Amino acid sequence: MFNLILFGPPGSGKGTQSEKLVDKYGLVHLSTGNLLREEIANKTPLGTEAKNFMDKGQLVPDEVVIGMIDNSLDQHKDAMGFLFDGFPRTAAQAEALDKLLELKKTGIAIVLALEVTEEELVKRLLNRGKTSGRSDDTNEAVIRKRFTVYTNDTEPVAGHYKKEKKFQSIKGEGSVEDIFNAICTVVDKKMK
Ligand code: AP5
Ligand code: MG
């Protein structure tokens, strides 16, 4: 199994690059943001609870997203590997993921972090907000809140993987294709 985490702030291109990576490497894409938006669209109790947090740019409680990942891993027992997008976002989530993967006798191969300046991120998200229908993209205050949460709660998770020498930064600005090629170079080397 080859398991990869795409790390980076809101708007850094995790979703965009994930689509191309799962196509190329046959991994299962697990985006907690997408899974939560599906729950909201289906009007489930979990979705209703999550929406309150997401609309404010806050994180959904750890136990909710960890439970979702646990279910998704079980639903794909024959997967060649997983691409985690937007997860883990807290130290507790990173520890839970380690345990879940250990139970499956596997682990994280590499964490790739997309680096993009805040001004570029705001531009991208406001632009996406015009068409995405994502309520957390249309209000600049909510976008800024997501960055604060990222800095306080999520960025420290990098340390967890740096300790294990699994963390690598990638320049997330430039053409989608160039960034994809830079990611593939690292992944190919790691897969050998
Ligand atoms: P989530 O859905 O994960 O959103 P996010 O992390 O805020 O990131 P985005 O999806 O906005 O950005 P992205 O990095 O995927 O970039 P994208 O490729 O779309 O989370 C949403 C909310 O759900 C959270 O706030 C939280 O409430 C909750 N949540 C989710 N996971 C959670 C967890 N684990 N724990 C707790 N709560 C959780 O690109 C952005 C835009 O830029 C697009 O328009 C794209 O076309 C454009 N773009 C991409 N690449 C480029 C490029 N190279 N040049 C120019 N434009 C580009
Ligand atoms: Mg995304």
C-alpha cells in the first residue's frame, strides 16, 4: 500500500492536485471536506452538525472526522493506497490516523505540503466562491478565519511527520501542470 498526505492551507491546490494524482497512481481519494459536503447535501444529522462549524471557518470536531475516515478505510479494503486531502488537521487526527493505518499493517509513505502565499490564497478562494457554491468561500472574514485555524491547529501537525522524516514542501504557485510534475517526481522516487 502507498499512502500519501497532501498538506497545505485552504486554497493551496490540494483538491486540484488530488484529482490528477488519483488518476495517475490509482489511489483512493479521501477528502474530509468533500465527505462533509456530501453529508450536508444529503441533509444527514452529521452534515447538519458539521455545517455549523464549516460556515464559520472552524474545524469540525475530531471524533466526527476520524469516524468518517475509519468508515472510508473500511469501505476500500482492496485499495492500492489512499490519498488523504485535508486530513489530518490536528495532532489528535494525526495520532488517530497512525493507529488506524497500523491496524491495517501500513503507514504514511510521505506528506507533501503545498506552499502558497496568503494573498494568492485569498484571491483563489474568493474567485472560486463566485461559482463553487461553497458558503465558506464567499466571505473574506471566514476565509481569514480558516487561515488562523490552519496556523494554530494544523500547521503544527507538520512536526509530527518531520520527526519521522516524511515531510516535504512543494512550491504550490505556478501552473497546475508544473506543480503536478514536481509532486510526481517526489512520489515516483518514494514508490521505487
Ligand atoms: P476543505 O474542503 O478541506 O477545504 P480547505 O482545506 O479550506 O481547502 P480547499 O478545499 O478550500 O482548498 P484546496 O487546497 O483543496 O485547493 P483547491 O484545489 O480547491 O475543508 C473545508 C472545511 O471542512 C474546513 O474549514 C472545516 O470546517 C471542515 N473540515 C474538513 N476537513 C476537516 C478535518 N480533517 N477536521 C476538521 N474539520 C474539517 O484550489 C483552490 C482554488 O484555486 C480553485 O479554484 C482552483 O481551481 C485554484 N487553483 C488550484 N491550483 C492553482 C494554481 N496552481 N494556480 C492558480 N489557481 C489554482
Ligand atoms: Mg479541497
